[in-house]
Amino acid sequence: MVPSESPPRFRDDLSTIYDFMDEILIRCPRCEALARVVVHPRRGVLSPFQARRLVCAECGHTRDKDSGIYAMPSADAAHMYDPYFSLPLWLQASTRHGLLWAYNLSHLALIRRFVAAELREDAWTEEGIRMTLVSRLPAWITTAGNRDEVLRMIARLESTVGGA
């Protein structure tokens, strides 16, 4: 007798959007290539309010931003931008349902694991407030009927990053 495989399972690890802000993939404002917004190398501990640096490996463009000010994107925006320099995210694509976006490959991988899972375990805080990244995904992403379409779009977005 062959043991039955259990369906893919996802257990919410309590990640929030802030856990994925250490590296944000964007379009370079100078050459349109893949660029990164990273924690400034000489400015201390990781926090959303820490200074950031934009770096493009393609054209060498860099730009620094002091700490303290950032603007989180609206969930219903037509396009997503990084919260520090307000430049377009690299990992975003419009679907017939809405905009699929991620700050980086780790963020996208979390969404992929959640969408692919047949069993999804919610994480409730002690206060009963659901503030994790996956608990706040749009309904069209979490609907099982859209699973294949969303996974195809995630694969397309991942392929645009290449070996980076």
C-alpha cells in the first residue's frame, strides 16, 4: 500500500509587509532596468524608517534617502511604487482580477506558497486581529478558482528577475 501524500499545506508565519522591505525591486529611473532599494549600508539597524539607497547594477545610478519618511502604497492602486522613492515596482502585473505585486522574490515566494496550498492555516493574534501579509491579500488571489492563473502570473514575474 502506497502512503497517500498530504495536500500542500500553508501555515501563516505571521509575516507582515514590513518584513519584506529590506530589499525592494524597482525600475531604475535612469535606464528602466532592474534596480534595488536597500537599507543604507552605513546607517544602522533595519526598520521601515531607516535610510535607504537605490542602486542600479545596469547603469550605476545610485540615490540615497534619509530615514523617517515613507509612504505605503494604497491597496487598490492601479500601479505599485516603492514606499521610499515612489518608483514603480519591478514585480507587478495587471490581471483581469486586479494587480499582483511584490516587493521582492521572498515576498512573491510567500504569496506563491499560500496560493499553491490546498490547506491554509490562519494565524490569529491574541487580540484576534488579522494583520499578517497573507490575511490581507485580496480575495481574488486567495480564491481557489483563480489558483492556476495566479500561479502562472507569479511564475512570469519570477522569470523577469533572472539570476539576480
